[in-house]
Amino acid sequence: MRTIEQNLFLRRLRFFLTVFAVLLFILTVLLLLVSARIPANRLRKAIGERTEEAGGVHKAYHTELREAAERLSVETQDGSRSYLSGPLLRRLAEFACSDASVRAVVRGTGSGTVLFSSEDPVPEETRTEPDTETLNHTVVKTTASGKDTYDLRLDSSAGTGNAGLSLTTLYDVTSVYESAERQADTVSRLILIPVAVALLASVCYVIRSMRRKGGSPAVRKMSRSVPWRLSVAVVILCVAAGLFVPRLLLRHADAGTAAISQTELDSLTTSKAVKARLLPTEEAVAQILSASYTREDFGIGDYVSSSDEDGDGIDDQTDIYESALAYVAGKPAYVSEYYDQVGYAPDDRGVCTDVIAFGFLGAGYDLMEMINEDIRNHPEDYPNADDQYIDFRRVENQLVFFSKYAAESLTTDYNDISQWQPGDIVVFEKHIGFVAAERNYKGIPLLLHHGREDQTEYIEDRMEYTDQAIVGHFRWR
């Protein structure tokens, strides 16, 4: 049986625990209501601010891209706009990504096929491009070396007619989460305050009650009716709540933020100031307009001739073009003269027809002899033929000859870009030259020619910028 002293001790202990539990419960609830949601709220607010900032950056940049695409689009014959092809948009992406750690994916808006990626490999899965005003974000958590890292990924895209450029920014928001976690730890440590206050208040109250007869009747009644085990449970619950509720709220905010994502992101940049690091669109447009391109940029294959007249292992189409390049490499002066007994101009001078003549000569064809022979056999075809040493150097005579003997007579429409190959002969009303290997941003080939006294570059963008119509386009055997 318990002694009177033991019963008295138990009553006092239950009395103390009851007071302590009630005070601790009240103070803990107040603390949690006031401060426990601070980390979660700050986390949501910080990520919202980052999202808005990134959204503004991307929308501004995509607006510039759309304007650039409008400037670079081609005016078709019926007056409509033919927007950038995949290769041109690819080059725009290359310029845009050239000064940033960036991964860009260019996809056809219809098929979703990957046209270009600045970082391979890229899944070739079909994907419908999101609306140009869409901005999605998600928080991705990775764990390495026992430390959680959070990345905020944002996705938006700019449509440009036949293809779309999708840029996604990867923002490092680890610092945001670390700050929120520190706040959660601070709130957890604040539980020591209500514990200390409740303990101090309980001790003071119990001591005062012991000095008086039995203390407050209400407290005495409550201490008799509340089991002491319940008081202990309340104390443990309050301490646990103070320690864990802030982190639970933080994790809830983590999950809630991650759940915002609406799309799987497959193109990333790692920059906190995307627009500042990307090449300005105006500069990109200027570079695109002035740059030269190749057949490969427009998906045009190589043409290889089946003949090799001089037997040097180089097909005639390639040999003719490379021989013409070798001739103009000496930067011949534009001099129109008559060369008696030899016909051919010296290497350091000549006119447009000499580029053609030397191109053929280097591939094993004597154009002077071939044209003169045809003039002897068919003089009615050559109204302007009176001297064997200069007849082959006249534009109209070369036009007649190639019209009769070239393997193919092709389109004169330079907008039909797939029909033009390096080494093709292009004849204007009063001028002639070779199709060059380089092309402009529209895919129209440049011209290898010699046309004026002040000419210093022999490959120029002249096909569409001339007042002379194209009257012939030929490909030799």
C-alpha cells in the first residue's frame, strides 16, 4: 500500500504535469500558428518570383525570335510569307546558343521531328509543341553525397511557322530550399521557448499552490479528472509537433511545387541570366544574313558526274568547278582583250567567259576547239561568230553551245534551290558564271564569276540581285 507521503507526491506530480501540459499545449499551438508556416510560404513565394522572372526573360527573347523569323522569312511569288525552314532555324539556334551553356531543341511543329539539337543525343519521339504563350515549371530534386539539390525548370517555346524553337531554363534554386530548411530548423528550435515558459510557469504555480491550501479549486479538480498519462502524452505531442511540423510543411510545399509541372522537359539551359548571355537577336539576324551556307544546310545532296575526261580521278562536275576556283584564286584583273593565235586569256586577266573556259580546260576540255568545231559544222547556229580566237569567249556563243551539248538543261528559277549544284553553268542575258558551293540564308546559291573591274571577291550573292534575267542553266556530262 502507498504511504501518505507517496500519495501526496503523486498528487503533486499529477498537478504539475497537468499545469505543464496545458500551458505547453497553448503556447505550442500559438507558436505553430504564428511561425511554423513561414518556411513553406517563403519557399512558394521565392519559386513564384523565380518563375515570373524566368517567364519574362523567355517571353521577351521569344518575341525577338519571332520578329527575327519574320524578318528572315521569304516573300513568295504569290505575295505570301514562307517562313524559315528547319535548317535556317537551326542556324538561328546555333547563333542563339553560341555564347551560353545552352541546349536547344528545334522540332517541326507538324511532325515533332527533331531538326537540330545543340547537345546530342536527343530522343526522336514525337512531341506536340506547346502554345507560344505557355510557360510550365517544375521542381526536380536530386540527392548526391547525402545532400538534396533542387532545380527549377521552366519551359516555353516560340513558334516560327514551319518549325519551332524550344528553350528551357534550368534555374538552380538550391539556395531557396536551403534557406527554407534553415528557417524550419529555427522554428523547431523555438519549441524550447514554450517548453521553458510552461515549465517555469508550472513550477511557480505548483509552489504557490503548495504554500496555500490546495491551490486553485479548478486546477485541483482538473488534475483529479485528467489522467497523468494523458498529461505526459500531451507534453510529448507538443514537443514532437514543434520539432517536426515545420519540416512537414516544408516537404508539403516541396511536393506541391513539384506537382505544378505539366510537361516533361527535354531541352535545358543552365543560366541565371539567360537573355543577358544569349547572343542578341539583332546580331544573330545580321550574322545569318551575311553568313554563307552549304547544300547540307538545306538537305540537298551532292551531284557526282559519271565522266572523268582527263582521267585524274575527279569527276567532271567537281573538276570543272575546282579548276574555275583555281583560276580566280589568282585574282585576275577584269580586262577584255583579243588574244591572237592563242585565244585563251593569260592567267592574270580575263572576263566572265574566261572563268568558264579555264574551268573546262582544267578538267580536260578545250572549249575553244569544241565551240570552233561546232561553228564550222553549224554556222547557222552562231550569228555572232567571225574569229576563232574570240568566238568561244562570247556569252551568246557559249549559251548556244551549252544549249546543244550539255547533259542537262535545268530550271532558271533560283528559288527552286534543290536543282542547283556547284559547277552548274548559269547564263544571264549578258553574263555567265558557275553556281558556287556556298548559298545564302534562303538557300539560293552564290555565283562564281568575274564581272567588273573593281571586283575583289569572285564568289558573290548575285543570283537574285541582278538586273539581268537568267536565260540558261546547264550541267555538263
